[in-house]
Amino acid sequence: MEYSGAVPCSQIGHSPAGKRMFGSLGFPELMMIFLVALIVFGPRKLPDIGRTIGKALGEFRRATHDLKSTLEEEVTREEIKQIKPPEPPQSPIVNRD
């Protein structure tokens, strides 16, 4: 079996061993990230930054879902075109009376 270079959608973000690329983030890692963000941005800006990141992630997910559904629709249309045989051209009816 040759390697085509294409990666299935289910494998994006995963290493060849099947583990996530960045590993799993546990509670201690999330707390460390939160504390660093709190120190860098301060308690006043942190809620605004979190809200902005949340909105951006929501828009990204929505755009990704729209793109995925559009691609699936196009693939389905192409498959239907390949399955459905073309209709033969009809010859005009000539009355020879």
C-alpha cells in the first residue's frame, strides 16, 4: 500500500501512535495556564480576553462546520453524477404519411 500523503480527517491533530499531538491537558496544566494569563493580563482584562477567545472559537467551529457540510454536499453531487447514466438523446419524431 503506497502512502499518498493525505491524512484522514479523523487523524488530524493526532500522532501516528494515535495520541493527541499536544497530549491531554489535565487540571494542573490548566491551572498553570490560567495563573500565567492572570499574571500577564491582569484580573480586569482576563474576562474580556476569555470572551473574545470564546467568540472566535465559536466562529471558527461554525465556519469549519459550514465548510465540511459544503464539501460533503459537493462530493455527494459528484457521486450521483457518476452513478446516474446520461440519458440518450431523443431523435425527433418524423411523420411519414
